[in-house]
Amino acid sequence: MPPRRLDPEKTRSALDGQLVALDLPPFDGPASAVADALVGAVLTAYDRGVAPERDAARHAVRHLLDRLAANAPGRTVEVRVPPYAAVQAIEGPRHTRGTPPNVVEMDARTWVSLAVGRLSWDAAMATGAISASGARADLSAYLPL
């Protein structure tokens, strides 16, 4: 199953809202760069010590989870970033009902930081920022995106 595609207009709106909240100029790049610019804006909010706008965080998390699912297709591991999104990824035995045997869960800031390479898997695990259960619940080979 291909990853869901984010609505470009909603993603652009989330980016604009985040840039306004950060007192930054509007994005003037190509439409193909909006999602990555949104991830950058969310990181800027975290760097400034403020929570990103809810829609911006949601779209950034979804974009990065979709990239993980595209880079590591499969249904062996469920990656959860509540309350924003979850995907199934990584080749291997597939589960069909109930709670999957391999689950990775973390907050949005941890996920974005891991996905862009600002945080290593080992460091996040050492601090307890990630909850991982199951023999295949290790994303280190797939990160950063």
C-alpha cells in the first residue's frame, strides 16, 4: 500500500501558519519543497523553545512517517507518534489483527529529530524518549531519512 499523500494546500497552510507564528517571512520556494520547509519550520520552533503550531507538527510528522513507509515498505513494525499519526513499515512477518508485535512509539519532537538526523536512535533509547517493543522494533537502520 503506498503512503498517503498529504494535501498540498493544507500542508502549505500549515507552513504559512508556522512561519507567521515564528515571525518569519512567507515561504517563496517551489511547491515540491513545501513539506521539507514545514519540517524546517517545526524544528525552528523547537529550537526557539516553543511548541510548534498543531497543524504544522501534524503535517511534519505525517510527511516524515510517510517517507519512512516509502523507504522501508512493509507491515512488520508500527511506528506511532501520538496524537498525530502512525504507519506500518519494514518488511517481514505481517500482522493482521490486534496490537502488532513490534511497536515503536515516541513524541513528535523525538520523531522529527530522529528523522532528520539531529538525534540518534541510541541516544533516544538511552533517554527513554522511545518506547519500543518487539524483536524488530529498531528503526536505527532506516534513520535518518
